[in-house]
Amino acid sequence: MLCPHCGRGLVTLDFCDIEVDYCYSCGGIWLDNGEIERLVSGQGDEFLNMEGVNVDEKTRRCPLCGRRMEKVLMGMGDSVVLDRCGAHGIWTDAGELRKILSAACHEGRQSRLIRLLDEMFAARKDSRGCV
Ligand SMILES: [Zn+2]
Ligand SMILES: [Zn+2]
């Protein structure tokens, strides 16, 4: 699978039992459908309301099917614009997943996930399991 942002190959990493595809080059992360829901589960639906938005950002193509992805806004205070392929999943640019986790997870889970995220990407190698 190739990065929709810079075209390099994505690396599959295990993030708390969820497979994410990470681009070492630009720091973007691909999440398959349902994975973001698993990460922020229990936080209420408002976090997962994704609305289509018109923003002045380059559209990207889904790394799986090659169709243009739509820009969606995650329903949180500090808005994050993501690229979504309705059939396959969402693309988060560098730092966006971290923002989502900071906004959408309750404290205990949030700090654990963010620590994992930071460690995983700082180490730039496969990191296994939840602590
Ligand atoms: Zn990239
Ligand atoms: Zn797709």
C-alpha cells in the first residue's frame, strides 16, 4: 500500500491490537474502517460524526482503491480534517491521530494510547501489544 500523501510504501504497525499503516516518510497514518471507532470506543458518537467539508486542501486518493477521498471533519472541538474513503477507511496526516486521541479519549486510556503512539513512532519499529 502506498502513502496517499507522498507515495512511499506504508508500513503496517500493531497499535494496541489495531493494525495501522504508517508512513515513515511523512508521518501519516491509514486506519481501516472501524479502527478509529475501536480506538476511541466508549466516547460517545459525537466524536465519530464525520461530516463532509469543503476545505482548500488537496484531495488524495485512497491507497486501496485509488478513488478520490472526501474531506471530513471529525466532530470535536479542535477540529481535524481527515481524508476518508467510504469503502475503506481514513487517512490522518502527521499528528492528526494524536490530536484525535487527545480529544476523544478519557484520561487513562488517552495517556496510554498517546504514549504508545509516541513510542511506536519514535522507535520506528514494530511495537507489540498494550501495556
Ligand atoms: Zn507519506
Ligand atoms: Zn477506497
